[in-house]
Amino acid sequence: MPALSLRLPEDLDNRLDEEANREGLPRSEVARQAISEYITRREKERFMAELVAEASAGYANEAIRNESIEITEEFLPLDNEALDIAESRKPGEPRPEETGERWWK
């Protein structure tokens, strides 16, 4: 396993010591976990930023936006039917909020 050497400010070094003691782990393991979590979080953030950029570009294109609305409208009855079944209702049966009932009873 490759080695890494780094300098830490004293306060961060103390916090690392405290965390390692609390967890009963070596300092190097706490640092490995922290680095791994940081890199994973940054990768997710980049992925989400790319996803948002693609969605924004698609939404800005009127043809793509209209096509997605058509697809959504086409599948809406199926989504509603699946929701009815999941909530133990017969398809088309009114929902509690439509009858004035409270769903939390």
C-alpha cells in the first residue's frame, strides 16, 4: 500500500487523535476513511452537477421538453393505477383526500 505523508495544523491533528481514540482505530485508518468518504461525496456532487446540467439543457430545448411532457402524460394513468394498488385501493376508487378523510387516521 502506498504511503502518504502530510502536515496537519495542530488543532486538526488533535481532532484526529480524539476521533481515533473514540473509535478505537489507528489515526491512519480514520484518515483513510475520511479521505474515502470525501472523495465519494465529491464524485456524487460532480455526477449530480452533470445530471442537473443535462436536465437543464434538455429542458431548455422545447422539442425535448414537449416530448417529455407527452411521455409523462401517457404514463400518468399507469402511475395512478400502480399507486392505487400499492395503497390497497381498487383502480379509480377515490383517495382519502378526495373524500375528505384524513390519511393519518
